Amino acid sequence: MLGRLIKDTLVFAAGAAVGAGVLWLMSDDGKEMRGELRNLAEQAKQKMQECYEQVKKETEAKDESANPA
């Protein structure tokens, strides 16, 4: 019984913290942070695209060397 109460309290606290964070990000005070997060997301997207292109080239090179026409 006590374990369930503690678990429910922790889940509620985590939800409240997430809600407060979202509210802060959506406010004017979070504008700078949103910009930073947007930049980080763009950098991650570009890095993933570069990795995808590299793996694609390596895969095509392996296919060409394994199956010479």
C-alpha cells in the first residue's frame, strides 16, 4: 500500500515537472531556449543525414565490389 502511494506520488511529481517545463518553454522566457533546442535539433538532423549518406556510399561500394558486372 505504501509502495503504491510512493510510486503514484513520484509519477505525479514527474508529470508536474514535465508540464512545468513545457509551460516554461512555451512562455516568452523560454524563447531563447526554444531557439537553442531548434538549433540542436537541426544539427542532429544534419549529422544523421551525413551518416546516412556515408553508410549509403559504403554499402554501394561493397555491393559493387561483391558483384562486379
